[in-house]
Amino acid sequence: WLEEKCASWKNKWSRSESPRVMILLPGVMDEVHRQWNNPSKKDKEFLMTDADINDAIVWLQVAFRVESQLMKSKEDVLDFLIKMTRSISEEPYARQSTELECVRKIKSSLEGQNHSPLEIAQDTWIRMLQQVPTLSATRAETLAQYYPTARSLWQAYVTTKEESGKKMSVAHLMSE
């Protein structure tokens, strides 16, 4: 049944990626526990355990890429659907930030527009260093004088054999 449903959804889906399918299961665990506590004679050999349900959920995820959520009540299902609908509706308006997005937040020391690529790269490196907690602008500039690029800092770290030497290669600059 599920294979047929997934195939029909993929045929109707006009995008290149597969649709996201979720099954919300309210009260399943309570029903399993109820049946374990009051089994009928014909149901005793077919009783499921919590582990069986968890295995089935993993199997659905792996085999069919179907996500299953166990919910305690119908109210939990409603809350989940409201949150999911809201996040889907807000998603197109959410701005995707990059790793260097934070660098823009620190003011550049360069004024005007006529700067060489080297000056821009050095300014960006100093602003990147300022993202490290407790590293002020003065300390970042001092560190950038000794290690003008991220690569030079990395090479100094890698070429130092002793662990204490690795820490000291930057620590003496922080005290200045």
C-alpha cells in the first residue's frame, strides 16, 4: 500500500526532489500499553512492544523516507500541524545566512572605495578574528600582524610539535 502511495505522490509531484511525507500517530503508545494490560485471547500472539513500534518507525524512514511522529493526543497533533504550517509559510521569507555573514556586522576599518584586494582581505581577516570570544580589535590587529592570513596561523599551529608551544605561539600576542 505504502509503495503505491509513494509512487503516486512522486508522479504528481512536479519538483525534482521527493515530497516529504509525515505520518502523525496520536495515542499509539497508549493503545499498545492498554492492549498489553488487557489482552484478549486472540490478540496475545500479535501484541507489539515499544521496541517493535520504534523499529517500524525506523523502517519507514529508511525504506520509504516517511517520517513518523508519535503524539500523545489529537491536541498534540494539532499543535504540531500549526507549528509546521507556520514554519512552512515563513520559510520563503527567512534569510539564509552564510558563515561569513557575521563579518559584515563588525565595521570595516576601510573608508572609501579605492582599496586593493590585499587591503580588503586583511580587513576581512581582522574582522573574522574579532568573532573569536574575548578577542578585541586591538588584539585581532596584533595577531594579524604576526599571522597575516588564516593559512599562516594554521601553518604555525601545525608546525609546532609541542602542545604547550601551540598555545604559546598565540598567547604571547594576547598579552601585548
